[in-house]
Amino acid sequence: MNAVASSGWTEILVGHQRPKGLGVIAGNAANRRQTALAHYHFSDLLNQQQTTSLAVQEGVTADDIKDAFRWGAEHHRQTGEVNGVIQSSYQSSHEAGTALQQELNTIAHDGNSRINHIQASQDPIPIKVGKITDVVMDCQTQANLRAATRCDDVFNQIQAVLDKRGIPISARQFAKNLGFDP
């Protein structure tokens, strides 16, 4: 966080919309990437066995084993794909949060500058209070709009995960069911 983000009126101007947990989201993205790669690798190993040691086997038992290896390879490939989508969603959500943080810093910088200008003016205190209140309201509105846009980005990512998993529900309804009212 830069000096602008921590100066003067910043918390009142945009603090209510500051994204939290960006480090956790980045860590989850890295973990999901590793999980996806592990499943892809295991799927490759199972496929490899079908073309090497199992390829020469014959009989009912051998066919059952080949089927089990094919099923396992497909299952782990699909699990890798799901984890890849989740990883991508975490990454995109992290990027949305980071972009929001930057946008909020810009709003805060502008708001703090406007308030400093008002405070330095020769206007009477009641006029200054009114003008500062207007700046605070304007900055909070801007922060709310930016946060809503970034929230839509996150909902799109949640929807991608739900779709990949075959869960027939909207991201907004999913969030509502978990107690979060979008």
C-alpha cells in the first residue's frame, strides 16, 4: 500500500470497499495449479500403462484392468481440468481484487487532494464541512461502483467453476444460498 492509500481521509473515502484476502486467493490459485498438474500427471501415467505393460495382456481380467485404467485416466484428466478452471478463477479473482485496490487508491488520492484543497480554503467551517461531505459521498459512490464491477468479475469466475462442475445454479443464487446477498 502506498502513502496515498494511508493518508488523511482514505479509510472514510474508500476503506469500506478494500479487498481483503488477496494473499489467500493467490495461495489458493497456486495450490489448485499444483493439484491440476498432479492429476494430469497421474492421468498420463495411467494412459502410459495402457500402451506399455497392459497392452500385451489378454483375457477378461486384463480387459477389466484396462477398463479401470482408462476410467482412472479419464477421471484424473477431468479432475485436472476442474482444478485448472478453479485455479484460473482464483487467478482472475485475484487480478480483479488487485485492480480494485489500484482503482481505490486513485479515488482516495483524488479525494484526499480535494479535501486538502477545501481545508486550505478561506471558506467558513460550515461550508468546508458541507464540501468535504460532498467529496466523501462522491468518493464512496465511485468506490461502490468500482467494487460492483469487480464483484461482477468474481461472480463470472464463480459461474465458470459451477458450470465446469455441472452445478445448475447461478453464481448469485449460489452465493445467496451460502448467506451472501450480492
